[in-house]
Amino acid sequence: MSKLNLAAFVVVVAISGAASAQSSDPRGACKADYDKFCAGIVPGGGKIIACLNAKRDQLSESCKTALDGRKKK
């Protein structure tokens, strides 16, 4: 993926903000966890979700809930 795609992802995550942090949207609920554990991962092919799942025991409860909700879809 290009740097433009990464930049777009970061903008989307930033825009989603705190309001969606409690929702089932992983982009909002997992922003802090992404920044802490997966910031160097280039989006695409499920790499970010895989990174977050690999760090699952260290994630916030809201991020775990959002990831669980994503699996049910």
C-alpha cells in the first residue's frame, strides 16, 4: 500500500474521534491501541486487524469489543 493510503487511514481514524471510541467501529475504539502497538503496520490485506489480534491480551476493552463485533459480521 502507498503512503497515501496510510495517510488516509490515519485521517479517518483521527476524524472518527472519541465519539466512536465506545462504538463497535474498530477504527475509533482501537485508535490508541493501534498507535501504541501497530503504528508501523501499513494498511491492507487485514494486516492491522491481524496486528491488533496478535496483541489482544494488551488491548483496551473497547478495542476487544469492537474486534469481537467485527468478527460477527
